[in-house]
Amino acid sequence: MQKFIGAILALVLVLASCKEKQVLAEELGPPEVIEKPIVKLFGFNVEDFHVVHDTIKNGDSFGELMLKNKVDYPKIVTVSEKYRDTFDVRKIRAGKPYHILRSKDTSEVAEVFIYENDRINYTVVDLRDTVVAYKSKKKVKYVEREASGIIESSLSEAILDQGIDYDVTLNLSEIYAWTIDFFRLEKGDKFKVIYKERYINDSIYAGAEPIEAAYFEHKGKPIYAFSYVADSLKQITDYFDDEANNLRSTFLRAPIKFGYRLSSRYNLKRRIAYYGYKVRPHKGTDYAAPIGTPIIATADGTVTESTRRGGNGRYVKVRHNGTYSTQYLHMKKQKVKRGEFVRQGDVIGWVGMTGNTGGPHVCYRFWKNGRQVDPLREKLPAAEPIADSLRTDYMTYIDPLKTKLDCIEYLIPEPEPDPETELQENQLTLNP
């Protein structure tokens, strides 16, 4: 009897427990179904394909890659002929990443080919059914950044010490290339910049955008620079100061980009070791740089000479107008021929050691009215300022940028530790 009563009680407890669970389940509702997130690669669902990631190797061609992945030859021809403007298969470069999306069946035929042109831009070749090729971009986040510094030794050091992209150094030097001699910066020169950094997926750094606004104080002289589209038809962006003057000059100050050394200036009384330290007028300005460094035209003009002669070695001479001409000596190789028109900044050759020279450099010579002069002492003609019709709009545009620049505080470098002071402090710590 007792066993029967115990069984009944156990059954009641079980039923009560089940009832409680049922009520709780009804209150909580049906269980939440957690869906597996869809993983996409360049807009494609990776679950739909077998994905292959690789980089272009030396000797690889688009055709061979596709044939290895079982793509029909007619489709390869269609891509190479019909979509040449979108994806020129002859111009794929070693080291560039690519991705192949293969079918999931046993054939594993390549259905999509994705070529990364750079960190942001990529090209898709969709080989399913009708062949299609198109260009696209990764989603990019732009983050504004401000930077400043006081130069102790060099602009590069002042910027790199802050973990800033070296491209910012190059951009800054190019903005002021006509107004500041970056080979002769002084300790205490100051700078401020405003620019944007690009990030892919919010975290992958993808480089710096062109500088929007800058301030440089050289030898106590302040020079503002603001990026502005002065020609809306051609969408040409230039840099102007706070009074709407163009920072460009008709001539660059040096025939190589920032980063190399001014090794010898124009000097009519220079003694040269190569000639036994005899006085030999040096009518050029020398810029030392590694062999193969690009040499650029300092202004628009027509090539009048591109040859090799005596102590000059291989050289190029450019006539810019009826007043000015320039010459570039000791080249390893010329890139231009006589009669060609070159634009300011075009590469016209490469640094070498041809002719009479004791080391790799470019000797830059400058003619004014048929007479060689020192380009670093010449007051070079400036480019056109902003048109009067745009001046009001420009001044309104730069006003908040100038205020923002003025509010940026300088990052003052920490002083080098004094060994004697450190020694005295250590002694005090050991012997209080």
C-alpha cells in the first residue's frame, strides 16, 4: 500500500513539473533559431563556391590560369577581345592578388575570376553563362586626421616619428615644391596638415588621400596651402594660399623629387678634385641620388637635345620659352627624344654616372636669356592666381579650414636625454 501511495505521489510530482515546464515554454515562446551568417567575398556568397586565393606569379597569364581551371577557350577569347577596356588581360602584374570561385560540383570549373588592381579597386570576370566583366570598389571608410610637427633634422623624420604614412611627406613636399627648397629646411621649421586616411572594413589601412589643407613655416615665413578645384570643366585641382595665390610656379625647384641630397651648388669659383683642385666654374646645381632615380622636367617645354657628349655624358636639354631653357646631365639613360614636348613633372631620364663625374647625380643647368644662372637664386615666375569670379567662393571655402589649421597644436619633440643628468639621477636613486 505504501509503495502504491509513493508511486502516485511521484507521478503527481512529474506531472506538476511537466506542467511548469509547459507554462514556462509558453511564456518564453518558440526557441530562437540562430541563422548562420552569410559570408560574402566581393559581393559573392562564398558558400556557393569552392574559393581559391592566390597571387599572380612571374610568367602567369590570364589564359593559362583559366585553362587550368577548366574554362572554355571561347570564353577566354571573349574576355580578352570584348572587355579589353575593362580588363586588359595583357596587363596583369606579378604579385597582384586574385580569387577564383569554382563550381561546387565535381567539375570545379572556374565561374568567377576576381583580380585586385590595388587595395581598393578590383575587376570581376563573371564566366557563368554569358561572359561579363566589370570594375568595382571595396567599401571604404574615410577618417579625417590632423598632424603637426617641428622639424629637428628632416621632414621625413618629423612625420614618420608620428606613425604617419610616408606618402604624406611626399604630398607635402610636392605641394610646396615651387615655394620651399626641401633640400635646405632649417631646424625649427613647422608644419600642420589636414588629410583623410582610407580604411577597408573599418580596420584595414588603405593609404592616405591627398592633403586638403596645410601650413608650413619656413625660416619664419608662414605659407598656407588649400586644395581647390579652380577649373571645374577639366576638374583640375591646385593648391592656393590664404590670399588666393597659386602655389605653383612655372618651374619646379629641383629635377628630382624630394628625398635626395643637394650635393653642390652653382659656384663660379669652385675647385674640383676631378680636375686637380683647379678653379673650374660650376654652372650647374648637383643633386646626388642613387643610379636609376627618375629625373623630371622642371617645366613644360620642347626637347632640343637628347644625346651624349664629352664630360656632360648622356643629357637632355629642354627649351621652355623664349627666355628659359634647362639641361640635365650625367644620365644613365634618356627617356625622351629631340622634338618631343614634355610636361612639368614628366620623367625624361634616370640618374647615372656618364661623363665626368665622381658619383651618381644629376647636374641641373638653368639658362635665362641665353646665359647660365643659379636657379636657386632666381625669382621664378608664378602660375596664374584664382580667377576673380571664383575668389569669393574660394575665400568662403577655406575659412573653416584655416580656422581648423590655426587650432592645431604642434607636436613638440621630446628632448634627447642628457647622459650626465641621467647618471646624477641614478646616483641619487642608489644613494638617497
